[in-house]
Amino acid sequence: MTAQDIVGAEPGGSDDHGIAVDVRVRVHPGTDDEVLGLVVDDFGDSAGYSVDIGENHIADPARRWAVLLDTGSLTFVNSDALTPE
């Protein structure tokens, strides 16, 4: 089950400069860390909240996109780290 299934979004729909599920992308374009991959999930509205309990920081905000890299690794990034291939 993907995040789209949970929230009822359409895979392949995009409101983010051509980035969407099933779109090939460059991750960290123009840097030494640039890699190619395929967007496999969009966490959309469920991404972006950090977790703090009192003064204890538990977790940073989640990233919006899950990208399956051509190397076989899975990475999670925000829109500013992607460009369509």
C-alpha cells in the first residue's frame, strides 16, 4: 500500500514542477551526489512534521518523496532536491 492509496491521491498526478510518482528524476542535481532514480511514493500532506515532546526532539520532519535509485537504494527527499530527468 502506498501513501496515495491511503489518502486517495492519483499516482502520476503532479503539482510540483513535473515531479510525481512513476517519473524519473535526478536527485541532488548539479552536485557531486547527483544520482538518477524513479519516484515510487509521494507522502504529500503527511510529510513535513517534526516530533517534539516537551523540550525533547524526537524526529525531524519526514521527506516528501520516496525515490528508488538506479543503484537499488531507496532515498527520501524533498522537492528542492529533485528535478525531472
